[in-house]
Amino acid sequence: MYKIASRKKLRIQTNRGMLSVEQLWDLSKDEIGELAKAIRRRINDQKGVTGDSELDFLKPSAQTEETIDELTFRILKDIYTTKQAEEDKAHRRAAARENNRKILELIAKKQDQALENKSIEELEKMLQNEE
């Protein structure tokens, strides 16, 4: 689909003006979502799809070639799902970092406790010469 979009020099009207496909990546996930909804509504309006039948998309259509709006919608959907996956991955990484930080704090605390529980003789043996 990106190949088709680049060959057609696809530009999408946004609240920031006309953007190329590669510039869409600079939009936020929410902006992409809103744009995709608007394009989807326009596609439904063009096809005469009403809210009455959610299965209208299954009906055979005389039009077999994908429209510019349908191509745009597929691209927006792909960008949105990619951004969502990246966001999910970042949340998982942040959670893992936080978990690791807590574990390292507990390890340090337990090491301190173990050190405090040693006898004076054991502590003196552990002292290192600075030579």
C-alpha cells in the first residue's frame, strides 16, 4: 500500500495542511485516530453505508478498485496500529525498569542488613587495607 501511495504521490488533508504519507508519522496517535475516523465516515458516505447495517461492507460492489480514501484509511490504520504497538512496548519497558529498580533497592537493603548482622570480628576481617 505504501508503494501505491508513493506512486500516486498521495497527500492527505489534515488540520496541519496537506501531508505526505511519511509526514503522517509525525502526527500523534490521537490525531491519526481522528483522521482515520473522518476518512472512514467519508468512505461510508460515498458508498451509501448507513449505520443500519453493520454488514454492508460484505455486499458485493461494482467498484473493485480501491479508492484513494480506502488507501488512505488503510495507511492511517497501519500507522495507528504501529504507534499503538510502540506505545505498548514502551509501557512494558518502563514497567520492567521500575520492577528492576525496586528489586535492586531490595537487594541493597538486604545486603546492608546482612552486613549489620555480622559480628565485630567478622566486620574487622572484612576491612580492606588501603595500600
